[in-house]
Amino acid sequence: MQPRVNTMMGLALRAACLAAIAPPLGLAQAAPRTATVASHGIISGTVTDTGLRVIAGANVSVIGTGSELLADDNGRFAILQVPPGEFLVWVRKLGYRPISNLVHVEQGDTLRLAFTLEPTMTDLAPVVVTERVRSPRMREFDERRRAGFGDFLDQAQIEKMNFVQVEAVIRTFKAVRVTPAGGAVSAREPPGVAACPMQVFLDGIPRGSMLGDLPSPREIAAIEVYAGPATTPVWVPKYERAGLVGKPSCGVILIWTRDGG
């Protein structure tokens, strides 16, 4: 009988050792969650005016993620769980000109940004009157439209269409072809010719050839379409050198959001 006792004691001792070195069940299940959290980043920052006064309630959107929130009473914001990649951060507030910035988010990274919004109302002394000042980018839009080298829609024309999605507005341009699924835009070519992707810019920031996650038509001030490099504004090629977009040989679409007010 003694060998049987020794055998049972040995089995009990081995079980105890295995229990001591085995990780708890709860810890093993929590590991994937930790890895998932670490794979995302954070975009935080502040919103102020040109006098460095905080702007509470400014709307901050990360185009392409569906994330949107309002800055707190101190003008601060923090958008959590942003997946790695390149995104357009769009900040706007009634009474101020919107501003956007292209950012690159890496795994586990925290970006700290500072946005300065310019007021759109100017006091005209000595009479207490306010006048809406047209922003420089809209004055440039007017100049390009007068030159007549592209196709243009202004805010009044876009409002008259009464479309819900910007894709429907883009489809009205004869030089543009939009995929049936509403994803990519390309130059309208004859049947049988391979699609030639056009480049989309939102407030001067390159967005590739996709229309997804763009502002609604009610937030757009103007749209410009250029069918080829001969008519494309001179500032567009600088993005080629930066490696942000491909050559605009197939044309570009410039979308401008409305000034606040």
C-alpha cells in the first residue's frame, strides 16, 4: 500500500505546482482587450480664437471615423479610440471660419493639437453695424470662377438642389463619374476605357478619390471641378511633391465648407 500513497502524494504535488504557475482565467481573457486598446490612438487639443480666448462648444469631427464631439468650457477636447491611419480633423463653430488639419495617428499614440478659429463678423466703426466678410478662400473661388476654366457650384446653387448627400451634388457635374456604390470618383471616359481616378480636396486637404464621410451639402459653400491638369489650380501640384496624392492628370474636385455665421 505504501507505493500507492506515494503516487497519490506525487500527483497532488504536481497539481499544486501547475495551479501556481498557470495564469488566472480572468487575466487570460483580458489580454486581447488590452491589445485592442493599445492599437488605437487619441486626438486631443484645444480650440481658441485669434485672441487666444477659449471657444467652448466648438464642434470637432474626425472625418472617416464617425467621431464627433463638442469642446468643453475650457475649449478642450479628447477623442478616444481613433484607429491608426490618416484623418482630417474638422473644427467649426457658429460665428467663426471652420478650420481643418490632416493628421496621422499611430498605434497607442496621443496627438495634441491646437486650433485657432477666426471670427467671421467684423465691427465697422463708428456706426454699430456688422458686415459678413467673405473669406480669402471664397474670394479665390470667385476669381477662378470668373476665369472660367472649370465647372463651379456656389452655396446658393447647392441649396437650390436640396440634396441630402454630397454624392448627389457631385453627380451633376458632366466631367465626373461616380461609382454606383457612391465610393470613388473618376473622370468620365468613353465606354470601354479604364476609369481614371480624380482627386478630391476638402478645404484644400487631399482626400484621395473617395466621397465617403464628407460634410453634408448644407455645410458646403462651394465645389469646383477641373477635368485635367491644364486647368487645375497651380497650388494643387504641391501635394504631388509631398507624396499625399497621385498626379492630378485625371482632374480634381475641390470642396469648400461654409464659413461660420
